[in-house]
Amino acid sequence: MTLTAAPPGLRPRARRIRGPLVGAALMGAATLALHVRDPHVRHSWGVCPLYALTGVYCPGCGGLRAVNDLGNGHLGAAASSNLLLVLTIPVAVVLFVRWSHAAWAGREVAVVPPVPSWVRIGVVVAVTAFMVARNLPGSWLAP
């Protein structure tokens, strides 16, 4: 006799939506922490290891400031801090809503759906191009 987990549709709704609720709570706590301890203050959240070692901005540099700016309703300042992050947040929100709705309805769905290899390659190329562009001298993409 083997014991297996019940299919998602048979589990109680409160248990099915636990993952999305915990995810939302963690994101809310992180956003609140960025609001309380302003990342615009130099070294308030430490330093990017890549930048500290090489002086090169990684694709995530400025991300904390961008989230703080978005939390304060400053879309332009957020885009100035990290344009790539600002452009990917809507995708993350759509994936989160999709996951939450599936959990609520009792359907099993991958948090991140399978994507074709050309999309993955495109994402790698876009992130690499963003990193190169933000490190060019005088680039407006630098954080």
C-alpha cells in the first residue's frame, strides 16, 4: 500500500492556496522592509558582490531602489534605477495571478509554465544586452 498526496482538486481550498498566500506575504514583507529601510541610502542593504569585485553593474543592480520607488508610486524613478526589473514585474504578476487562480480553483499548474527554447535564449540575450548597455560609459541605464 502506497500513500500519495491527494490531487490538488481534492485538498481543502485553505491548504491549496497556502503557497500563493505565503508568497504574497513574503513579497509584501520584503517590500515593506524596503520602504522602512530606504535602499537609496548608500550601503543600507550592502553592496552588489559583482560590482564590489569588478565595478561592473549586474542586471539586478538598482533592483532594490526600483522596488522602493514603485512602492512609493514613482514609476519613472524605478525605471531609472532598473528598467529591466520594472519591465519584468508585469510578467511576474501575471504568473502569480495564474498560480493563485489555479490553486483557488483546484487545478494543478506549474508556477512557471514551460517555455520554448527560443524564448529562453531570447531572455538570456536580452538580459546580457541590458547588462552590457548599462555598463557603457555615460549610459542612461546605469543605476
